[in-house]
Amino acid sequence: MSDQEKINEEAVRAQLEAALLNMASDPEPSDTSEAEPPEERTRESGGEDRKGSARSRGSAQDPHLHKGTVTAVSGRDVFVELGPRTQGVISIDEFEGPPEPGGEYEFSLVSIQDGLWTLSRREARTLATWRELDRGKTVKATVIGENSGGLEMKVGPVSAFMPASEIGTGRVEDFSPYIGQTLVCEVMEVSRRRKRVVLSRRVVLMRERRESRERTLESLAVGQVLRGKIEKVEPFGAFVDLGGGVTGLLHVSNISHKRIADPTTVLSPGQDVEVQVIEMKEGGKRIGLGMKQLAADPWEDLDSRFRVGSVVQGKVVRIADFGAFVEVAECVEGLLHKSQLSSERVNRVEDVVKLGDQVSVRVQSVDLESRRISLSRLNERGALLDSDEDLGGEDMNRFLDTGSAPTSGTNLGALLREAMAKKEPRK
């Protein structure tokens, strides 16, 4: 062996022995995240972020980890070259499958005997995992158990814990469904010295929901038709889940063209609905939805169907102090003011009409812009429709002008004229 080779071998051996001594005196890697403030690490790395500095420390220069190349497999033993003329041995059980010669792996040093180093990959994986763990980093962790406070987890070979408050976005009472699951989590706290890792799934879910909401809002536009699911029904309307963490309000006035007094009579939580976006305010914080906008408008061309002066049949559907609302067509109501209920003074609307009554009404006016119809039970002369008083109108005059008379000796025309004369006010 040449002098240079001897010098190289002694250097490698000295490095390996120093690493083994370090492991014996400090079996756990130093907790640099506690010993050194984050801001100091950032300044020393020239402004590099905390995650980047953590990665730069976890390199092949870690005194506890050493790279080696598999040279041969003999029975249950795998031989590894760690450096010039320096070899180690490790059990084949520490590999997922029989390793191929030439494959490179990271190892930790366990002991040395007769110049042959005993190696471990399990310890190396643990050290590598600790090296990668840092606060704020996203990791995958497997739930292996539960206790009264939360979930017991594993990040690779490293034990971790997730408090109950960090499992989901809401309160979680039953932990058992999570056993065996692998969850994407964020590292909230890490202490290498105390072997403590605290994880949060809630932070990841909130971040994903926020990102999904932003993507969904970017795709929304006024006039767009969507499918949604009723989340909650209130007296003023219903909240509709549009997906992607976006919720809109379906106001009671926009549920149907027909007046809805109680939204629970037509909507229920979990119901699938088709809605149209009718407004977006405050950057998507307030989204107005409508269902009636997707149905035919019953007020379209209503003035041609209900001409002023025409008499129609309707149903009393609401009663107020000032009058009654009469449904003259599907989803179309008109106001029958109490001054138009009778030719006599009306104190209480209920004394004249009741809910459900079928009434004959005359169309006084139609305002399509305001969606209002004014109705009356009186004819143009102020007489009640469909009553004896109505005979005093133009129809009676046309009857009298015919000149027809009954065949009996009674002069019916004269009697009617006499009755009308009594009704006329005295001059």
C-alpha cells in the first residue's frame, strides 16, 4: 500500500470514529430549531427562508449519516463500501427488498469490530426524517392510534401527535374512523431534543378550502346557472353550497314567482337545486342566487291578457288591514283595496271576504314595471259586481232600450224605471 493510500484510509477511519463518538455522546441530533432563533438562522443564510436553511443543514455532512454503496450480498448480509478500503455490513432485513450491487443508500454507524463497521438503515431513516422536519412543513403521517387528546401518528419512523382540535375544520368527537389513514398535515411544533412533533390537519384543510374557493370564485359570473345543495334554511331564505367552499344566499323573494311565506315548505337541507347567480358583491363574499329567474315569467305580456275594465275570477289568498290580495292567474296576485270591496263603507276586510273565497273582480290598472294590479269588486258606476245593484248600469239600459215587455198585464219596464228613479239622488 502506498503512503498516500495509507493517509487516505487513516483519514476516513478517523472521520468514522469521530462520528461514532458523537453518536455515543449525543444519541439524538441537536435541536437547532430550539437553540437558534429563526430570525438568526435567516440572517446567517443571507435572507434564505427557514425551510431552505433547514434543508441545507440536512446534507451528507450530517455526522450521523453516511452514504455508502452496496458491493455484495452474501446470505443475510449486505456489504457496503463507505470509503477507500473501508467497508461495513448490514442485515438484508433492513431493506425493502434485496439490494442490487451499486445501489447507494444512507446509513448510520452502530459499531466497529476488526475493521468492519456494523451499519443501520432504520436509524438512518429516523435521522433523515428528523433532518427534514421543520415547523410549517407539509408532511404525510399515518394514524396508528388514539387517546383522549387526539391522534397518535407516525411520520416515517418518527412518532408524532395531532390534538383533537387540529383534526378537522369542525369538532371531531369520534377518532376511530381515522385509524390507519394517511393524512396530509402541517408541522406545528418540532423538538428534536424532546422527540416531540405536533401536527395539524385543520391548517391544511383550511388552506385547501381557501385555494379552492379562490378558484371557484374566479369561474363565477352573474347570469351563470349552477347546481347546488341546500345547506341551511332560514325565514329569509336558504344558503346554497355551490362547491369549492363557496356559499350563496337564495332569498325568499327569489325562490318562486309565487309568494313564499315560509321557505321550509318548499326547501330542505340536503336538497339539490338549480340556481342562477344574480349578483356578486364584495369580491364574492356576498353571492345572490335565484330560482325563479329560471322559470317562465308569469307577468310577461300580462297587460294583453288582463285588459283594464275586464272582469275576471280570482281567489283570495291573503288578507291585510288595507285590503285583500286576489290570485287572478298562477303566481299573479292583484290588490283588492278595501275601498273597492263594497259600495258601502268597510271597516274590516274579513267582514266582506275570507281566505279561499272565489270572487269576481274588475281590472282597474296593470303596472308591469312595478308588477302591480289594482282590482275592484265595483263596476264603473260604483255598484257591486254580480248584484241587483249592477242592474242599474249600462246593461239594464240596453235591456230597457229593446222595448220588449212581458205579455202579462204588468208593465215590467215601468216598474224597473220606477225602482231606478228611487235610487237616483234627489236634486
